[in-house]
Amino acid sequence: MADVLLKKGRGGLGRQRPTEDGICGLVTQGIAVDGGLELGTVYELRSLRQLEALGVDADYDTTNSADLHYHVSEFFRMSQGGVLYLLVVARTVTMAQMADKTLTHAKRLLVEADGKIKQLAICLDSAAGYTPTSIVNGLDADVVAALPLAQGLAAQEFIEHRPVLVLLGGHGLATNLAGVLDLRAQNAENVCVVIGTDHVTKPGVPAVGTLLGTLSFAQVHEDIGWLDKFNLASDGRFLKAGLANGDALSTILPADLGALDSKGYLFALKHTGFDGLYWNDSHTCAPLDSDYAYIENTRTLNKVARVVRQSLLPSLKGPLRLTADGLLQPQVVGDLEAKGKTALDANMGRAGEFSACDVYIDPAQDVLATSRVGVDYSIVPVGVAREIVGTIGFVKSL
């Protein structure tokens, strides 16, 4: 019968499914608590209260000369809705051992979290009583040894479809900053090193939890030094900034800070005329001419890899219809291209996490001989205003 037919529209509000981009992991040293925290056990934390229920509170840090409660509290201060997977190891375990992909520390945490961890931090318990065994290129030798192992871990995780960014605490920073290791020469595009500290709350302790929380809060394409979003000062924390050698930032010469920035270190600084403290930038341990010289580049590509794989998995081992000439049928090409592009647009494009994307499949591939289909994904990233240059002056008239 004749009628007025109405259909429900969908998607008009632009609502997105919650992402898992902010899920992080932390491997660090600590002390077991009777009836509570156990060493070598993986914990999934969604609030600081969950950690405190394990007997790890501010008194735990004071009694055991520890940093554990501090790092976790900083994570949730910066990312109130974050998720943190935690693995605490004995103080005899080195950073290099934590990062080693052949051992059962960071690798185990990543596997047990089923690939959900997107950012992983590794650090020592550097509270009272910490002294580096030796200094190499201005850092604790353990940090220098852990750096290539962390890159090796991240490279293997990418192959195993669990892309991850690894953050290292820059322990043992020398007072003389002249000969500090140049991170930009390390070719570790999936690794970053933080030497910045909250000079009032935990002087000399790399702000690992603060940086991890900032990364959890940031979208994958955002520079964590963005002044309009990532103020580190709140709740009485980060009132003053310092470095992991115990020096206050105010005592460091601008030339030395510039050199540390050029070498790819992460630390907090203040901008004249603007309230708060902010990360100096988003450096990775890769050369400046690398496509992955900055954290947002690495995080964006890691997410692209996850989204693309998830979109193509249903087609794995599926039939490939060919033309009489042995070429992929246009419908097959279009279907595979659309799956990837639709998934990227839905999961990243609408959120503004890249500027544009394109997918191309060559129909002339000899899929009968190889049983393999090559797909090219091209991503135009979001730019970052690292410098804004203005010219000011007087004129006689306008």
C-alpha cells in the first residue's frame, strides 16, 4: 500500500569506536609485596588504585627507595582513561636483559598482552641509592646496551604483527653534556630516550611514566610537544624541569639544551610567556633524513600496518578470479583496494591521523605462479609546525 517510508540514517554524528592506540606497557624493577605485587607477573592496570591495591603506594616508594608508584601515578595523571600493562622484575635484571627479545621480560609482556601494547617503556629503579656501574658516552652503560636490543625487539614485533614504540629511561646522564651519545646516529627508529625529569617531585629520575602517559593521551599523528594540548604541569607535578643528571633545567646553558635536542633526547622545557612545561619535541633515535625521525611518524605507520592487516585478513587464501589473459579481474582489484582504503579512512582518516591515502594493485601480477598479491599503500602524513617564522616591522601606512 502507498505510504511514507522512513529509514534510519547512520554515521551522521561522526562517532568513532574507542581506539586502543593509548594502551601502553611498562617493564621496570621493584620489590615484591607480601600478599600483593609479585615479581614476574603481568598486571593490567586501568587506574592507580589497582596498583595501590597490590600494596604499591607512595609509602612503597619511600620504604623501598623505589620509583614504581611514581611512574604509574604519572602515567594515569597524563592519561586518565589509559590502560597500562605492568611487569615488575628484580633489581638484578638489567635494562639490556629487559629489552632482549630472546629473554622473557619485555617480549613476554608484549605477547601476553596479545599485541594490544602500542608503546612500551623500559627503565631502572633509579631512586635513592642508584649508581650506574659505568658511564658510556655520557649515559649508564646499561642504557647504551639496551638501545640496539630495544630496536631489535621492535623490529621483530613488527614482523610478528605487533608494532610497538619503545621508550627507554635515560639513566646515568653525565654532568658534562659535551660527549653525550648522539641518538640521531643510532638507526633505532622505533626507540626514544627520555632524560627529562620533574625536578621538584623526583629530581634525577627520568620521567618515564610522564612521557608514557603523554603518548597514551596523544593521537598517533600528534607531536607530544604540542603546546596547545600537552602541558605537563598539573596537580602539583612538573612545577620545575630538570635532567636525569640531577641538574635543574634553569642551570643548563641554552647551547647545551640545543645540543641535547639536536642529538634526539626528550626533556621538558618552558616557553617564555607561556604557562606550563612541555616536551622539547618527539625525537626517535633515527637520523633526521629518516621517514621515522619522529615519534608521530613511527606511531602513524604502526597503526597503518595494524589497520591494513586487519582489513585484508578475511581475504587470505580466498579465490582470485582472473581474465582470459591471466590478469586479475577488475572486480577483484577493486574489492581488495576498497577494503584497505575503507578501513584506513574509517579508522584513521576521519580522525585526521593522516592527510590522504591511496591504494594501488597492479592487475598484471602473475598470481598463478606466486599465489601472492602485492598491494601498495601510500600515506600522506600530517605535518608538524616545529618552527613558525614571522616578520614584524614598522610601515608608514597601511
